[in-house]
Amino acid sequence: MTTTPETPSGPPPPGGPLPHAHPGSPLPHAHRVREVGSEAPFLWLAAGWRDLARAPVLSLAWGALFTGGGLGIFAALWGLDMLYLLSPLIGGFLLVGPLLTLGLYDISRCLERGERPSLKSAVTAWRDNPFHVMTCGLLLMLVMLTWVRLAVIVYALFYPYDTIDMGNLWAAMTTPVGLGFAATSMALGGAVAAGVFVCGVVALPMLRDRRVDPFQAALVSLLAVLHNPGPMLLWAGLIALFTVGGLLTGFLGLIVTLPLIGHASWHAYRALVPDPPGVIAGRSVED
């Protein structure tokens, strides 16, 4: 007896593609993700911008939180004359930072459901799935601490007897040793960031939306990337572009770019992960 493969339920989200199952895929749980077109990342950005425009105060407040964290890191390192740690610590902050975007996901979720977003709902978004959100946070903290330790080791290997401060930063970075240090740090940081992206691109919005554990959410995220390598590579590049652009403005641009990416990430999740049976647009059919 043959069975009909399970197909995603519910209509496609705004800015997302039509549902598409993977009945012939050899990968397990392939029916749990959708295929998207190469234009999808731009549709997610457009949908994210609409959410930002509909809830500007809450969204920009979240962006200001990120910006304040980055400026705080810079000020602390400046005062301690340890600016050589600026890059790894900002990188680590951004690795953990997506956990703080739960509030942005909540704002987009409320707007999608026709509800009015509120500060209370955004701040307490973690309470719908507290244990697994906390577990995810601890895992991201572990990744951040591992990355910072690796960065310190790389620095010690390239500059075992020297200290870089603001006075000699440019001179040190333009030497062959400095260029090698920068290239090694970027390659290592890129590898860590790629791993976090692959396992977390839809995992964090999924943790906000459903009562799943971080490992199940990471599996779905991995499947989404494997089934959509081109669009997801483009999406990763756009995230990096907007983040670096925000950093180059003295962190101030992050007030806008990070909420934009956060809202867009919610729409990426809604486009890539279909509703489970009996759920349409995040609501039970019985609601």
C-alpha cells in the first residue's frame, strides 16, 4: 500500500513562497522544510522592513540595546587598553546576540497574527518555552566563550611578545604578520559563524513559535540550509552585509539594521518551515 507524502499545511506566509515538499529526498524529515527561490531573501527583507515600519518604537529600542552592548564593549576595552580583543568580543557578542532577538520575533509574530505587539510581550517572549530557550542560550554562550578563547590563542601565536594598542594598531595590522593574523582570525571566525548560522537560522524563531528543544530546531535549520543552499548562502551574505554596515557607522547603524534582520529572520522561518498539521499561520484550527 502506498502513502501520500505529508505536505506542509497552511497558506504561505507574507513574502514567502508556496509550500513545496520533498517526497523524493533521501534526507530524514525532509517534509519539514520548504524550498524557496533565489529572490526569497529579498522578500524577507521587504517583509522585515514592513514590520519595522509598523512597530518602529519597539523595534528601534531592540536595535538600541544591541548598539549599547557594542559601545559598552568598545569603551571597556579602550579603558583597559585591550583593543586587540575588540574583534573577537564583538564577534562573540553577535554570536550570542540572536538570542536577544526573541523580542523581535515576538513583534513580527504578533503582527502576523493581527495582534498588537507590546513591550511586555516582547520582553517575556522566552516564557512560552523557557527551558529550551535557556538551553539554547547556554549553548550560544559556550560557542562564544570557545570563540573568544580561540581568538586569544591566535593572537598569542602571532604576537607572543607584543601588545597592540591604539597607537600601533594600524601599523601592526599592515605588516605581513598582521595580515596573517587578520586572515587567520577572519577564517576562524567565519567558520564559527557559519556553524551557528546553519544550526540557528530558523532554530531561534522556531523556539519562540513552538515548544521544541534546541536540537530539534537545529535539525530543521540544517535541513532548511541543505535544501536551499543558494538562497541561504545569499541570506547569510545579506546578514553579514547589514551587520558590517551597521558596525562601520560606529555601531549606530545597528539600531536599524539589526531589527531589520531580526524581523526578516522571522519571515525566513515562516517561509522555510511549514506549520504542523492542524495549525494555520501559527494558530490551532480549533482557536
